[in-house]
Amino acid sequence: MKPQKSPPSWVRLGHILLGAFLLHLIWALLAVVLHQPLLPAPWAVYAHTTEAWTGGMAQHLVASLLRIVVGLSLALFVALLVALLMHRYRFVGSIVGAFIYFSYPIPKLALLPVVMLLAGLGEVTKIVMILLIILFQLVVSLRDALGAIPKDNYVVMHTLGAGPLSILRHVLLPALLPDLLSALRVAIGTAVSVLFVTETYGTSQGMGYYIVHAWMRFNYLDMYAGIVFLGVMGFLLFVLTDVLEYLLVPWKRPI
């Protein structure tokens, strides 16, 4: 079976533009039909973005971005370490697998009050919540990717005299990268959603705080401008993942 190739760049760009067009079309139609201040038209929101940005949104966006980057980085590091240990040592795989099977269905957001009680209302709580919610899905994806490696690959590497580092570089990491990046795409959307919820408690910085504060002040232009910037931030992180896939997984590039 040939490895699945990614669609050409122009096709992916076309999908992005079509999705953006449909989203704005639905938004504009709803704004015209409802004709209420609580749902301003897209052009009114975009005209207000400069004022919102200079009015202090920038610091909120930077605070949210830093939390997401730190949370994702920690989750990736821990997930990669755990998945490799599960793959290398069978008893670790059995123990961690049983723990994940039991705890995965538990809604992690329900643990927010517990984390807040233990870690306080500061930055640690927000990062820990991101870590908790996306860690398991990353571990499962990486574990399955490692388990799908044909055993013949190890036989060939051992025959050539390869050590653990060579096997990690030439067998494990190439097998992990595609699934890791796919899981990272899902994790980005989840992390942004989780961060929004956690930033509505015990903080005065972050896009979650900014959007909810604007909503409580009935400043709908500020609220929607915050939603737009938060969405753009998530989209750019998504695009960054595509760039990493292009650079690190060349065998998936379109011909």
C-alpha cells in the first residue's frame, strides 16, 4: 500500500478559502435576519478590531498564547516520554494502559475546582488543565503509532548493528511524527477551548477573561472581536502544524 499523500497546496488553500467564505456568509445572513446588536455583521466587527487591539486586547492575546504554548509543549514532552516507555517496557504499558482506559472517559473539566483548590487561581491551574485534557489523547495516538511499526524494521536495524539511539532516530520518530502532528491538530482546538473556560476564573488577563468581560458589559463589538482574534490564533497554530508536517514528514508531501 502506498503512503497516503497530502493534497496539493492549492487544494488545501482552496478548502481554507471556501470554509472562510461559508463561515462569513452564514454569519452575515444571520446578522441581517436577526438585525440586533447582539449579533453585529462581520464588517462591523472587523472595522472595530483595530480599536479593540489598541484598547488592550494585545496583552490578553499574548497571555493566552503563552499558556497554550507552555501547556502544549509540556503535554507533548510527557506524552512522548510515556508512549516510548509503554512501548519499551511491557509492564509499564500494561499499568499505564489500564489507568488510561479507566480515567480517559472522566470529564477533565470537572476536575477544574480540584485543580484550583490544589494549585490556586494562577498560571499553574490553566497550564495543568491543558495538560490534563490533551495528555491522554496524545499518549493514545503515539502508543498506537508505535504499536503499528512492523517488527521486521527492528530486525533489520539490529542486523545492521543499530543501537537504541539509531532505532529511535530512524524507526521510532519517523513512525511517530505523522500521528503526533495529527493528534497535535486536535489538541490545539481542545487546548484553546479549555483555556477559554479556565481564563474566566481568577484572572484579569487572557482572551477568555476579555471576551466574558466584554459580554458582561454588553460590548458586543469587543466580544466578537475577541472571538475573532482567538479563532485566528488557533488557526495560525493549526497552520504552523501543517508547516511542521511539510518540513518533518517529507514522504507525505504531494508530488
